[in-house]
Amino acid sequence: MKRKISIVLSALLLSAFLWAQNPSKSFPYYYYDKSERSFSDYEYYLNGKNKLIEEDDEHIIKMYKDNDTYYIWVKYKMLKAASEGDIKHTLKVFKDVAANLDKKIDRKQGEDFDICLIFTNYQNELICSAYYSENY
């Protein structure tokens, strides 16, 4: 009996984990952690002209544009970068920022653009990435 309950609970937790990776109204991102993607998946798009958004003692935030995608790269300068949980919480709390940016880009250009947020540590190792999407 205990074995059946633990199997059911494990299956529920696994399905909840996998379900949480897709966009929802409360978390409108396709989310990828370091086991699913690496920095090299994005490195090609983070070359060339960029716009510095913010730089302080903790991180550097730059924005790059490649065809129809805006890449916002958050590179932590500290030895100990933000945790994946902290980043997920921040993405959830500030989802309106991505929504407003998405709307400004669409109005300004008259086209659809994607927004990808990339978070790395000081050694350019991927912590996680998230594509903003209202397709939920």
C-alpha cells in the first residue's frame, strides 16, 4: 500500500514539475534549466551590437537583437550567483515587465518579436533561461 502511494505521489510530482515548464497565466515563460540547455545554445546570438541596460556590483544586463528575437542577458558578477529558485520567483513577480516590453516592441516595429531572458554566472555558465510567451 505504501509503495502504491509513493508511486502515485512521485508521478504527481513529476507531472507537476514537467507541467510547470510551459507557460501559464501566472508564469508566462518557456523555462529551461541548465540540464536542458547550456550557454553555448545562446552564445551565437549574444555577439555584436548590444545595449547596456544596467550594471552594478551584482550583475550586468545587456540586450541583443537577432532577427525576430530580443535576448536579455543577465550575467552575475559575484562568485555566488542568484539561485534558480530566486530567478524563477523574480520572473514570476516581474512578468508584467516582460509583457510591457513585448507590447512596446510589437507596437514600435509592427511585427512579432520573441523575448528570451538568459541568466549566467560570472563564468558564463547557464543558470537558466526563459522565453516570454502568452501562448498558455
